[in-house]
Amino acid sequence: MNENKEQEQGETLQGKGCLRFGCGVIAFLLLLVLLFIGRFAYRSYIKYSERYIAKSSESLPELLYTESAAVQLRDKVLIFSKSLDGTEKSMQLSAEELNILMRSAPEAAALSGILHFFVENENLKGEVSLDLGPLDIKDRFLNGDATLLFMPETPLPALRMISVDVRGERLPPRLTAIVHKVNFFAALALSSEQSAFLRRLQDIRVTGKTIVLTFR
């Protein structure tokens, strides 16, 4: 009786040992398969992404303007900002004027090499050459034409990309979701007075070739 019990227990333990060994082998093989799939997916994603992102930045269009023209524009904005409590709540600018303001103002120095505004089909757009490092895509740049959208956020409003065309191809949704995180207004080095002015910005629309900024 005892010998039979011991034999049965031995066979049971041996069976459990085989089961554990078998499970271990299956788990190891599954891990290898997952690692292979992950490596393949990562390499495919990098290869896929390389169609849309570049290893270097591109130069934006040259902008010719005089210092006097830049001063006049800055004065125009200053006068408007001080009269906001009156009846006038909107300011009209061309894309060229917006670019001059951005490139000539020290507060916008961080934007001058990455964004160039233009208008197309009554949409505010911008040629961009954006370092993707801050978005955890190291040593890569986004060079293309972006459609821009004003978004009333807090503490400051946002100007974000909602679509980007790269060499005639639309940026895929996955990459668009990543670059949508960029708020161009966040790059502005504003004083407290300038921040208060920007917080009053309610909308940006394009009518014809004119960019209309509406404040509250």
C-alpha cells in the first residue's frame, strides 16, 4: 500500500514538473514571439515615419522688411491693445504683417526659425520646420505646410497644428496627434502685460486674404 502511494505521489510530482517545464517553454516561446513582433513593429514604424519626418531642418522663406515697417506694426498692435476697452475688438493683419511682427519682436524669437505664416483657401497656415526632440522623437524634424487652428485654452490660448502636408502627403493621424501637442503661443516670451493681452484673444479667422484677430 505504502509503495503504491509513494509511486502515485512520485508520478503526480513528475507530472506537475513536466507541466511546469512545458508552461515555462511555452512562456519563453511567447516572449520570443512578442519581442520579434515588437522589434518588427518598431522598425516598420521608424521606416514608415521616415516618409514624413526628416533628419535636418529646412530654411523658411526669406522675409524682407525695413525696421521702420516693423516699428509701425508694433506701434499698431500697442495702440490697439490699449484701446481694447473701447468699441474696437478686432484687428486685421496680412500674413506678411504677422510674419514681420513675429520675426522682429524679441518676444517671438523662438518662433522665427520654425514658423512662417501664409493664407490659403481662407485658412491660416504655416510653413513649419519643427524640432521633434521635445516630443520624444530625437534628432528628427517636421518640415511641411501646416493648417493652424486657434484654441481658447487656459492659462493662455493655443495655436496648434490640426493637419500637416509633407511633400504633398498628409501626415498620418498618429503623427498628427503627436505634433498637435505643440502650442506655438507657448514659445512666446511675454511680459505680464503682453500675457494679459493674449489672454483676451478670442478668435482668429481668415476672410479673403486678411487675418482677423478678435478680442473680448
